[in-house]
Amino acid sequence: MSNLFDLLVAGLATGAIYALVAVGFTLLWQTSQTINFAQGEFVMLPAFLMLAAMHAGAPFWLAIILGILLSMILLGLAFKLLLVDPMMRHGVLPLAIATMALAIGIKEAVKQFFSAEASPFPSIVPTGDISILGHAVSLQSIGVLVLAIFAVLGLTTLLNRTSLGHQMQAAAQNPTVARIIGVPVERMILLTFLINAFLVALASLLITPIYLAKFSSGEVLGQAAFIAAIVGGFNQVRGAIAGGLLIGVLDNLAASYVSTQYRAAVPLIFLILVILFRPQGLLGRAEERTV
Amino acid sequence: MKSTLLAGALLAFATATSVHAQAIKFADVAELSGGGATVGTNWKNGIDLAIEEINAKGGVLGRKLEVTHADSQSNPGVARAQVQKALDAEPYVLLGPGYSGSVKVTAPLAAEAGIAQIMGGEAAELTQTGNKFLFRTSFGQQSSMPKVAKYIHDDMKAKSVAVVWVNNDFGRGGRDVIVKELDRLGSKVVADLSTEAGQADFAADVGKIKAANPDAVFVYLNEEESARILKELKRQGVTAPLMGETTLIGQKVIELAGDAANGARGHVGLTTDAPVDLIKTFRDKFAKKYNYVPDHNGLKGYLAVYMVKAATEKMGKVDSKAFADTLHGLTIKAADEPGILMDVTFSETGDIDRQSFLVEVVEGKQVVKQVLPKVK
């Protein structure tokens, strides 16, 4: 039983990180129909930006701030202006393929300029245990979970409770009408790209101490977050959150109770079931598009 | 005057090309990127250092050494293609790869070409196929695992053991030998956990170890995964002593795992912290050239080149075909060839016999606790 509890906590902590990344997926999809297959690499890169800042002599806190700012410039602003905007005109598929190329480009660049080897990365959450209901739970798991929950709560508050959030939702749901009523749609779309960049940088900060900074570490994350987004519902932020947590827990339970060899297959089987029986995702709404 | 200059230039050119033609060529195929990048990079740097040293002293039998490095990307399929390409250039000796899986698929190619292959793999089965051209630079699992099992049983006094291994040729080979040995000695294996190469999340595996509550945990994974599981073991508060092989307590693992590596123990065939003067000198030279302290793979690459030097000088000629025969059964003493660092004997199967060490990580440093002598 204590084993189950540990697995749930660890699974939720990993799942919370998947959720952060998956939310970014859904945000970009909703506002600009961008399926970003480089999302995993977007999580890998900020850790290296922070490491580079630290190698240049910056203390950890400053490196975090610089890393997040640089990520927002590179993975938010530059990504939108240099890749999404020019490719968007050609449709969803060419853009998706361009993001795959970007993923390869980022990986190879990190390998070239940094190293193919893994590097250690400091944790912002102290190591150690606290006792919850008689179980020793690692502070790191709790810290990751709490930070991720705060980020997601902050985001949903922004989207649902503020004028800015309402404008973003309007821009996502019906850009033409939003434009007519005076919503600066372009600016709202850019904002979602910046928010996505912030979320992946935060995910990077939380996951890298556990996974280590490595050029290839985005592959697993990107895939898990993509599955999470589809399972939860590609067009709903709350769906992505639920999907992320679910995949995190499912992965850990599968590794423990099914078999370590087949752990990677279980979320995929689940994905197939969702696509077959509930294609809009667990919390997503059915979507029709005019063509 | 003009013609003298021209003649001089021609002579210089002719000398340069003839020296070039006479160079002894090595081909190295190693894990320079991918999961084994730590292994391959150390191995390559060790080779380069040895060749630089030997060339600075005039080469082998008056001929310079030359090496070409190729990247296997830690992938057996790529390794096979690279080895085939390397063999087509007819090198004197083939060096690498470091991963057992890659060695397994490339060894038949080298044997067919009749070229000796000096590699870093440690899987037991590699030298049990009757291949006459394959040589180790470190212990095979059949030599090291019995020592490890004995230590777990006698010194750690563990009655129950959890065994965590990586599901590839290297991991499976080690797992098979240690489980058999532990069983023979009377230590019970209470958890037998396979993990995947490149695995990032070890929460579930460590959860299973915790549930099994063993007296000791034997961890047999590649370097990066070792670091990740060490962190997870610490995160989940597993207090049972940890025992492993070189891959659990290597320099890179200590760097990656930080505090979490403290207290882990391992049997080590080669370590730069060994209380051996020649190894200390090697370590200093390596650190000076590359600005970091190598792990055992750096030593393996270095030794591979000196194995070639010693065997070639013993033959008194550069003969690719006779090389393997010479190395079989050869004992190289460090007193005669300092580059070999410790006395070593090669068996007829290409396995080695050498002293080894029992190491514990104390405050981020490998500390040698025991020296285990050469068997014969």
C-alpha cells in the first residue's frame, strides 16, 4: 500500500510536468493551429540556456531568470516570427513538419555547441523527506507538484478571470469576430506563444534535475506531453492538465504492476482506446471546422 | 643553387610521404554520441593520449602511429556499418566499440577480416564464442561478478538482494552471472528488475526495491541511468547499501548524481584512483591534456594502444595476421612497458587477468577500500 502511495506521488509529480508541456500544446493549437512537434526540445533547451548562463558565471537564480527570458525570446517570439508566421500560410501540415525539422535542429545544435553527454542540473527544490500521513514523501516530488499546480492555476485564472484572458479565448475561438469587436488578435496569439515558452522553461527547470540535461531528453517528454494533450482533449486547457497527470500516474503504475519492459506501451494503448472511443479526448469538446 | 633547393624540397617531400606511408594505422569505432557518449569520448581521448606519447618517443619499431575515429552513435547497427568501413581501409588493429551489444555484432566482421579487435565490452558471452581475434581491455563479467557476489555475501552480509539491470547485452550478461553466483552463495534475490537503456524515470523501479526491502541492492546499469537511479534511491529514502560495478561509481556518475552517489560501492577493474603510481601519472597527464579526470574508459582506450605496442615489439615486426597469436597467452609487465600500467596476462580467449579494486564513493570521491590481487 505504501508502495502505491509513493507511486501515486511520483506519478503525479511527473504528470504535473507533462501537464505543463501539454498545456502549451493546446494553447498553440487553439490560437494558431500550430502542432508543435518540437515541444519536447523546447523543454530540453531552457536547461541548457540556464547552464550556459551558469558557466558564464551567473548565480543559479540569475541563470533561471535569464534562461526563462531567453526562452521566451527564442522559443516564443522568434519561433512565431521566423517559423510559424511564414509557414502558417501553407497550412497545418507543412507547419507541423517544419516543427519536426526544428526539433532535429535544436537537438543537433545542443549536441554541437554543448555536448552529447548528460550534465547535472541543480534542483530548485531541496532534497529530503517530509512525512505525510505516516509516509515519507520526497520534498522534490512535492515541490515539483506544487510549483506545477501554481503555474496551471495562474494560467487558468489569467484565461478565465481577466480581460486579457477573455480576449485570448475570443481570439482562439473566433478570430474574425474577435477582430470585429476590437480584440488585437495578433497580439493575443503572440502572447500564447510567450506563455508556452514560459511554461516549457518552467517544466525544464523542474524536470532536468531528475532527467539530467541532455540533448535527447526532449524526445520522451515531447511524446508523453503529446499523448497527454490528445488523451485529455487537444482543445481544452483543463483536458491537457488532466491528461498530463493521468499519463504520469499511468506510466508509473504500469512500470510497477504490468512490467517495466511494456511501460512505454501502456500510455500508447490508452491513447488508441481514447482515439477509438472518445476522439475529442476525455475533457475535450467535439470540434468541427469549416474548410 | 636553385636546383639544390629544388632537390632539397623534393627530398623533404619524399621523406614526408614515405614516413606517412609507413605509419601504423589504427581504426577506432566508438560511442562518440548517443547514450554511450561518456564511454566513447573517454575511450577516444585515452587512445589519442597514448598515441601522442608513443609518437613523441619515436613510435613503434620506428614507425609512427595513426588513428581514425568513427562514431557508432551508441547504436549497434551504425557500429557495424562503421566497422565494415574501417576494415575496408585495412587497419593494423581495430579499436572499440565500448558497448557489448556493438562488439557482439562487429566481432564477426573483424574475425573474418583477420584483424585483431581490442574492445571495451564487458559482457561475458563476447569471449565465449571461440573468436580468435577479440581482446578485452577490462574484466569480462565472468571474472568480475563472482568477486562482486562474494563481497555482497561475505562483507555486506546480505541475505536478500535486489538486482536492477539494464535490458541489453551488457546488463543481461551481468545479471545472469550474478544471480547464479548469489544463489550459489546462499543470498536470496528478492527483486529482479529489468530497466530500459535511456530510461529517465526510475520512481516505479525504486518503489519495487523499497517494497522488497532487501539487505543490499545490486545496480547494473549504464552510467547515465546509474546516476538517475542513485538520485531516485536517495529521493525515496532507500537505505540498503548499494553495490555495483564500475558503471555505478564512475567519475561521470559521481558528477551527475552528486550527493546521491555517496556510499555506493563497486568492484572496479580499472580506476584512476587506484593506489598505483603509473595510474596516478596517467591521470595527471590526461587531466592536463583534456581538463577533466577520466573514468575507466579513458584507461581502457589508453591500455588498448599500449597492448598493441607491447605485442608488436615482442613480435619485432608489424604483422596484422600474427598479432592476435602473439597477444594470446602474453604477459605484459608494467616494469617492461610502463604504458600498460599494471601487470596483465591475456588468456587464449582474449580475457584478461589483472589486479582489481573495491571502491566506495566517499564525499564525491572514489576511495579504494581493498585491492584484490591477480588470480594467477
